Amino acid sequence: MDAEEERRRFVAEVWRRFEDVQNWAIANWPDQSHPLTSSDFVEGRKEILGLGLPPERKLGHAPPQPAPEPEQGGPQYQDVTPAPWP
């Protein structure tokens, strides 16, 4: 089995278990005046779906790019001293 197929199976299993936990949480939520709905779990579903993506395709998780060298058009000097508080 290749790594991509193993990753898909893992994500599918996590998704199934998350659905089970979500259904349990909705059914057993103690505050019935403010019941849980499946929309309360949207961010969790996004994170689970992100497990199936390679790191370079995840939103907000791009690897930092080094600054170009001066001979490649980069800055000659980079000030690393913080400015004083106004």
C-alpha cells in the first residue's frame, strides 16, 4: 500500500470517529436551552480534511521562504534591532 492510500484511509477513519463523537456530543449536551448542532463542529471538520493534504498545500502553512541574497536583488542590510516603543 502506498503512502497516499494509507493517508486517505487514515483520514477516512478519523472522519468516521469524529462523526461518532459529534453525534454523541450533540445527543448528550447538558445545556438544552443552547443545543449543539453540526455547525458547531465545522472547524474540526476542516482540520480533519487538512490531514489529507500535503504540507505545502495547507492554507496558512506554507514553509517560510528565505530572503534573496544581495546579489540576487535582496536587501544589502536587514535591521534586526526593534524600534523603541513610541
